[in-house]
Amino acid sequence: RAKAEGRGTHRASTAEPDAKVNRARDVKFALNNALNLDEFYLDYQPIIRLASGEISAVEALVRWKHPQYGILAPDLFIPEAEHSGAIIPIGRYVIAAACAFAATIPAAIAVAINVSAVQLHDASLLETIATCLATHGIAPARLEFELTETAMLDITPQTVAALEGIKALGCGLSLDDFGAGYSSIATLFYFQFDRLKIDRSLIRDAIGESRRRIILRNITRMARDIGIIVTGEGAETEQHRTALIELGFDDAQGNLFSPPLPAAELQRQLREVAWGEQAGQGRF
Ligand code: C2E
Ligand code: MG
Ligand code: MG
Ligand code: MG
């Protein structure tokens, strides 16, 4: 754009980066401010063991209760948080809140926490996790850290150390949104994931398409052979549930079973299940 304005008008070319810097600073300020004002909170979505209908884990999903715009979904602010670096303190809040929640639900249920690639570059990540585990008396195996494939594109010696450190603490690792983007078999080859989450686009597209079903059936078989739990994301219909069982999936997550719920609502439901089980009733 500066060029189009002709020779001698260097204003635009210097003003533009300034505007960018200002905007990035404003966004970072807004996000950190929201954190200080306690405007972030977590909803939790159950992940269901298909064979038993029991809850195998719950995934913590961050929301921003914005004073003007209402409840904002993570896709609206996580990219900005990653870009500005605000994801580090926000991520710390998420880990602490998820650990506090884990202490309030049955120990058989794991809590899944999404982490960005940026967080893997934070030298204090492992210490944050260890401190939160200790503070709330949580067994490390109850936490599963979810990384998207995109996060795995950005692998450096530091991120490798972070992933190995998470495993060394005794926590689980999940590969999120598998098949949505830049799937690489190397990710599975070099890292010991405990759970593979197949992206909802693949689940949706597998319905009634035999070639696609064969691919998924072989992914679940491979995963089982190396001891990885396979979850189908975005299960919305009975047809999805039937297909996932038939294709060898262990777990499923989606609105068919439950949408993401406020912590108090999930705690209430879990208390009900405990009563229901005594009466011989499952939940899902
Ligand atoms: P994700 O980790 O793949 O989480 C699953 C997303 O799918 C959630 O969106 C969930 O609400 C949605 N979902 C669940 N069941 C269904 C269904 O049946 N149908 C459809 N269409 N969608 C379903 P949400 O909560 O908007 O989160 C979006 C993404 O934001 C997450 O995708 C995750 O990558 C990221 N995210 C969420 N919380 C955090 C966090 O605390 N930290 C970081 N770094 N990222 C987060
Ligand atoms: Mg996730
Ligand atoms: Mg996902
Ligand atoms: Mg996603």
C-alpha cells in the first residue's frame, strides 16, 4: 500500500507496523485484564466409554464471559491469546481450575486440558502442572493434555522436552483433531500419545462411505495395537454412535452424549449417577 502512494510518502509504511504493535498490545492488555477480573471460566464436556456408557474423562473448555459481548467461544480469543503471549497466564489459570475441578469429581474420571504449542515453549509449564497437582492432591494420571496436530508442526527440542516432561510427571497426552489438518504419521511415530481424538469432520464424512470407514477401522486397529485409546469427536446422532462402535472406537464425545456443561451442572449429574448406579442405572 505504501508503494501505491508513491515516492516520498514513507508514512504509511512506518504507521502500519505501529498500528499493529498497538493493536497487539491492546489485545494482550484486554486478555490479561479479563484474567485479573476473573472473566474466564471452564465448561466441561464428558467423553464417554462406548462399551459401558460411563464417563471416561471430561474435557475442560475455556470461555470468556465478556462484560459487553457475552460468552465468547475459545476460537474467538485463543488465537489472539497465542499470538500475544497472554495464553501463558490464561493457560496457567486453565490448569489450576481444571485441577481444582478434578478434586471434586470421582477419581475414575480423568480431566482433559487443551494446551497450545506456545505453552510448550513456556519453561515453567511443568512446574505449573506439578504445583497444581500437589495443591489439589490430584494423581497425575488423572490429567490428560490435549495437543492439536498443528501444535505438533512446531516441534523443537524445548517442546519435545515439555512433552516428555508431561509424560514423566505421569500425566496423559492426547493428540487432538486428528485428521483435520496436517496429519503426520511421524507425530504418532515419535511421541507416546495415550489418546487419539479423531476430528469430527472425519466422523461425519465416514457415514455411509465404505472407503473412509475402512481407513478409520484401520486407524482404530493400529491405535489399539499400540495401546492408544481412540475417541470420536463431534458425535451428534445415533448413526454416529453406531458407526463409532462398529469402527472400533473406544470413546466418543459430542452433543449426542452431552454438550459442554458448567462445572456445577456436571457435578450435580455425577452425584445423580452415583445414586442411579446403586439402583442399577447407567447414564448414557
Ligand atoms: P477441541 O479441543 O477440539 O474441543 C472440542 C470442540 O468441539 C469444543 O468447541 C466443543 O464445544 C465442540 N463440540 C463438542 N461436541 C460437539 C458436537 O457434537 N458438534 C459440534 N459441532 N461441536 C462439538 P469449543 O469449546 O468452542 O472449543 C474450540 C477449541 O478451542 C477447542 O477444540 C480447543 O482447540 C480450543 N480450546 C478450548 N479450551 C481451550 C483451553 O483452555 N486452552 C487452549 N489452548 N485451547 C482451548
Ligand atoms: Mg481438545
Ligand atoms: Mg478436538
Ligand atoms: Mg478443535
